[in-house]
Amino acid sequence: MLEKLGVKERIVAVATDLFHKQGYGSTGINQIIEEAKVAKASLYYHFKTKEDLCVAYLEKRHIDWCNAHNQFIVDKEDKVLATFDLLVQDNEVNNYRGCSFINLVSEIPTEQSQILRQIQKHKKYLLLFFQQQLIDFEEDLAFTVYSLFENAIVESQIFKSQESVHRLKKTVAQLLSTLSPK
């Protein structure tokens, strides 16, 4: 499948796979070049730095996650709770690898602000999703649900268990059932 991609797309595809599985810091440029079967000059033609490549990776992860999320929730009655169900599915598929964006935060130096901006963009998108879904409720509710969802991601990754996802989904369901819209 990689052979059918252009050079830039192949580099991003390989980097996406490696950064997601191994982490940013544990993945070297030479490994990406080797697995993408490209010349070093080709990589640096498209990406001046490893940071630039990481930004492209995060842009791809964001688009892929948004597409998967939208596709998963499209026919669900309760899209907020369905988002927790997507996390269960993602944990099973990716063996509790967690959130690529959260995983990267601890790996990047503070001066790599382009990467941090991409991470923040993704998290703001997720918060905005909850705000839109819960628009009829007090504004703080969306932030609370967003925070519980983020906690479910981290807890399930740490303990390699769906228990926290199910418990926090139940907490959100109870919270929503007890509150009245504005």
C-alpha cells in the first residue's frame, strides 16, 4: 500500500505509524527514511525538521480521528456517550496506546511550539464538540464532560482496562440525566 503513495504521503504515513506506536522521541529520522524507502534528501525536501514532520503527523491524526469520530457517532442518539464508546473501540484496536496528542506532550521540548499548537488545536476541537452537543446546558458542563473523557483516555491507558471508560461514561450519563437544560 505504501508503494502507491507519493513520497511526501509515504513519509507521513510511516511517521504516523512509528510516532503512534513508538513515540516521537524513540523514532529516528533514519528509521523513517528506511521504512518509507525514500532518500534523506527527499525527506528534508518536504520536511525541514523532525518538528515539521511531527506537525504533519498530528494534522493527519487529527483528521483521521475526526473522521472516525464523526463516522462512529453519526447514527447515535446520544453523541456524547457514543464518544466514550468510540474510546472503548479505539482501546481495543490500538491496545490501549492512548491519545497520540497527550502522549506527545511529555516528549516535546517547550521550544517546539508548533507541535504544542497542534495538540491544543485537537483538544480545543474535542471541547468544542462537547460544547456543541451540550449547548442547552450550562457552559461548565461541557468542560466537565470533556475533562472526564480525557481522564478516561489516560486511566484506560495506564491500567490497560476499559473499566475507567465505562465508569466515567456512566458518571456522565447520570450527570446528564439529573441536570436540566438552561
